[in-house]
Amino acid sequence: MYSNTHPVNVLKFCPRCGSVHFPATGNRSFQCDDCSFNYYVNSSAAVAVLLFNEKGELLLTRRAIEPHLGKLDLPGGFIDPMESAEQSAVREIQEELGIPVHSLKYFGSFPNEYVFSGFSVFTIDLAFFAQTENLNEMTAMDDVASFEFHKLQDIDPKEMPSISMFNIIKELIKREGTY
Ligand SMILES: [Zn+2]
């Protein structure tokens, strides 16, 4: 059945009229019995940015927030409403690491269930390669505690608990030499 944090087990009231008669009508939708408001649980779009140093090592960050506080992650985050994925990638790197990136190139999309404040947010994480001339000017900020570079093959899955982020690493290894 659904996890405790799945929307079906968390959302109790209609967000429009406040009615308690707000049943799930499937695994990803709700309809209010009183005002007919429909609410759908869709994937939230997010970006992950792939930056390599001159030795071919990938930039990873240490999370400054839950979930997975202190564990490895890729830089990136949720796409704002009405923002493009490319704009989001540039903004997130500026916010988290304080440097500009450019020449974004799409790599692939990776689904995830991201549990934040006791609520499952289903995400689709869009991975982009990016370029920068400012790697040696990075500063960890925002929800990033620190950063480090790793060879793809040396990344420990236990240190990278996010399923989508680790699947990006696996796909990078599988497709090495093609990008
Ligand atoms: Zn309602």
C-alpha cells in the first residue's frame, strides 16, 4: 500500500473549501464532495547539474538539510513555476555554489520520491551537463554544506541515498564515452 508520507495518507481537507469530505479518487487524484474541487498529484520537475573538473571527476555536494542531511547529492533543485529547466539549472548553481554556468546539454530524466516535511513529493529530475570557467571560485551556500569531486566509479551508493541521483551516476557510467 502507500507509504505514510504518500499524499493519499497525508491530505485530509479540501484546499479550496476546507471540507473534510475530500476522498482520494485513485492513487494520484482527489475530489471534494462539497465543492467538486479536483486535485491531482503530478511529478514536480527538478534539475540536477553535471559539472566535471579537468580530471574528469564529477562535482557532488553535501546536503545541509533533510532529507539525507550530510549525504552526497548533485547540485540542483526544484524548478520554479513558469521557469524553464535551463533557467532553473543556472539559478540553482548560482544560489548553491555562487558561480555562473552555461552551455547546458540535456542528459536524461530520472524519477524520485522525495520526502520533505513528512510529505512525499514525486519528482522528475532532469539532468543537464553544464560548463563553467569558475570551478575554482565555488562557495557552498543555501542547502549545500560543502562540495567535493569524485570519480564516477568511486561513488558509494550508501553516501548517495537519493534514488534518482544515484541512477544518474549509473547512467553516466553506462554511457561513458558517448557524452
Ligand atoms: Zn471543497
